Amino acid sequence: MLVSLQIGSLIAPAYACGCGAMVVDRNSQVSVDRETSVVSWSGGAEQIVMQLTVRGNAPEAAWIMPVPRRATVELGDASLFSELETLTAPVRETRHYFWPHADDWPFGGSGSTSGDSAAAPSAAAPVGVVGRERLGPFDVARLTATDPTALEGWLTENGFELPDRLSTALRPYVEQKWEYVAIRLAPQEKGGPLLGRLDPLRLRFASDEPVYPMRLSRLATTPQSLGLYVLAAHRMEPRGRIGGPAPEVTYAERVDTGRDGGAYPALGELTGGKPVFLTAISQSFPRPERIDGDHELRATAADTPYRTTYYRDELLTVGPVPAWVLTLLGGVAVAVAAVLLVARSRRRRPVAPPPPVMAPPPLR
């Protein structure tokens, strides 16, 4: 079985995606334009669904992903990602302001302005193949290893002629007794390059805590970005930055995956139709060589909802007239009316007659 798994001569890593390492031969290039992943965790069971959009001239490539426990692998549902994009899309709202800005009349402009503010048990043998499947364009092998040298030797014997950097990066996973999913990616049309959005893969494994493997991304030679959807009982967050800027939450709300008669069937299938808390996280890694671990996820102190909102600021108007103009005119009118009332009341006030003149008393 080991001899039958010939995945090709794979030499130098051209790209290391957030959840594994991708390698191609020395005469080819491949890059991942976008990596989107979903982590679903419930009661010690974790699922990861990954979808890559690639470009380059490589006719085939291989991808190695570490997992903490033995994994099952199958094709995922591509509609899952479109459903999540719809759910987490930013909303746009209008905010009105009262006093004119610099671009408003009478300072300038037309009276409105807008902008966006926007550990598995060890195997008996040093290396073992616990499964192999053909899933669409993917040839998938699931491996165990208890010795980093043996793992490196097996990979080399079966076509994975890995550079020292990748072998060294795999060592911590071997020491922690993780297992590995080795995936051969081939284009749908034989002989053509790997291009476009690949079919998603779905991995399932046991995990005491939700984790998203990231350590191998330190091999990347260009800045990396991560888009991660997390489905769990509560709002989730990474425990640390793992070598990048602070992760940013772009969406956090409880979602009923069975609402509207099954409006989100792919999401409902992934979660078993149960309500879950969906957290969308993004993070950039300008210097991927600083990545020093995997993303361990934990529940936040409170399930505070959040949604990215872009605001359009508009001057408050009443019909075509700015509200502040009407307010000033109204204030002037009230002041004028008060002055007129005071003047009018003074004209109508009766004049008191002078006191009578008393005659002097008679002389005696």
C-alpha cells in the first residue's frame, strides 16, 4: 500500500496555506489567492471545511495538513461558503447629522455627503497509512507517525521530497502525536494547470478543544491572510495572535440553521440543524515567518453580537431644505414674534391719570 501511493516528485514549497503546506515540483509555481475555512466544534467533535482558490502553472501539487486525532475526509458542499457569505455580509445604514459639514451648503457642495466608516494514540509502526480515498480531483492519504525521521523518510520514498524547512516544521506535530492528511491535487482536465476554485474538503476528527492548524504557514514567502468561520455553542475567539496582528471579528451572532424552512441547507447539514453561534474572524500575517503556533479557539466571556456596518452619512433635511436652515428660520421667526408682542402690549397698556391736586387749607 505504501508503494502504491505515488504522488509525484514534489520538491520546493511555493506556498503554505493557513491550514497546511502546499508543495509543487521545482519547475512549477502555484499560489493560493484565497483560503476560506469553517471550523465547527461541538462536544469534542471538530469539523474543518476548506476551500482554496489557486492559480499557477503546476499540473499537480500536494498538500499536507496536520490534525490532532484520526480524521475522516470527504468532499464538502461548496454552497456552504455562499450561505456564510450571505449571513455575514456587512450591512449598510444611513446616519443623519444636523449641522452642515465643510462640503455642505453654504460652505460648498450640494447639501449631502456620504462615506463608509466603516493527541492521538501512537501507531504500532513509525509510519502507517490508515486510509486512502479518491475524492473528486483529490487523492487523499491519512498517515500516522511516531518518529519525525521515519515520517520524513516515508514521505521521501513516496514522492514527497520535502525540503529541510518543511521537515523541521512538521516535527512539533510528530512530537505531539498528531496525524496527517496528505492530499494530491490534480486538475480536472489531465495535463492542464491547477486554476480556479477547488472543490472543498471536509475533515472530521475528535478534539478536546477547537483548533485550527496554522504552524506550517510560517513557510510562506508572501504575506498571508486568514478568513475563518467558527460554529460553536458560544461566541469564539483565538487564544493568541500566534505571530500576527490581533484577529478581527467581523460577525458574531446566534444563527438558527433551520429557519425559513431550510434557508441554509448546507449550514444546517454541517451543524445537524441546531442553532449555533457563528463567529467570523479575519487576520493578516504580513510576516508569516513569525507564526509560532496553531489557533486554539475558546469561548468569549459573553456572547455579544456584532456585525460589520458601513454607514452613509447624510445631512438631515425636511424635503429639499436642510433641517438646520428651518430651525434657524424658526428661531428668527420666534424672536421677531416675541419682539412684536412686547411692543404691541406696551402700546395697549392704559395710562394712569395724574393724582388730584389738593387745595391748600384756608388761612386763619
